[in-house]
Amino acid sequence: MRITLTLLTALAGLSLATAPSLAHRMHAGVTEVAVNPRTEEMEIIHRVYAHDLMEALGRSEQDSDAYLVTEGGLAAVGAYVGPLFRMAGGEGDLMTLHYVGAELDGEFAWIYFTADVPAEQASFIVDNDLLAETFDDQVMMTNLRFNSHVRTAMQGPGRRAPIRLRFSD
């Protein structure tokens, strides 16, 4: 009985010691796209785990709190994210996205872009490859909100191709 109790205590200690390394097993992020009626701009907001973003930037050994508030850190985030999220109108013309900035909120990094609101909003093509080159299992969910309708594109392992979302019947 004493050996079993000692073994269980040791295993419990082992699981607690390794818990931080196992706490974040999935790589996932969310992107929200919507028109801001006040600014009359389309806003693109990405939310990803800050430590995943730091790894993708090649800065995994650096503190995200310190790095992501620097001018160089913010510029690196924009340069990294810009080419990995693409959105096109129904005809396939890529939209020009303007990097606004990024900020930390706990364990998450929020990354902001804007774009002009397209005249035609019947369909869009979304290609969201954030962090996919760093993590094979990365999943990105992109929600588009237009004219009080929401459409969602899920991209991840085995589903990396651009996705067309339709807002008309």
C-alpha cells in the first residue's frame, strides 16, 4: 500500500510539473471581419495566442509583453500577418488591407487591419494562413459579418485552400 501511495504521489507530481508544457496543445485563432458603421471602414481583427505569434516571428525566447510594444515588434507583426491573410471580392480581386497595429490582452495577441468597404458584398474569398507555416495543426476560423449576416470559413490541416463565402441566395 505504501509503495502504491508513493508511486501515485510521484506521478501526480510529474503531471503537475509537466502541466504548463501541456496546457496549450492546440493551435487556433479567430479572425473577425465586419464593417464599422462609425468609420465606414471594413475592420479585420485577428486573435491568436501571443506565444504562437512570437514563435512564428522567430522570437520565442523573448517576452511578448516587452517585444510587442516596441516599434520594431509592431512592424514585424504587420509584416508577418499582412501576406498571410488575403481577402478578395466576388470577382477575385484582392483587397488592399492596411495594418493598424497590435496589442496584447493576457495570453492573446490582437492584430488590426482595415480596408475600404467593397461596393459589392454578395460574396468574398478568404485565405487565412496565419501561423500555418509554423504549426501544421494550426486552425483559423474567419467570421465575416455583412448586412446582419454571418458566414464562417474554417481553414486548417487538410483545408488550406481559399474559401468562397456567399451573402446572397
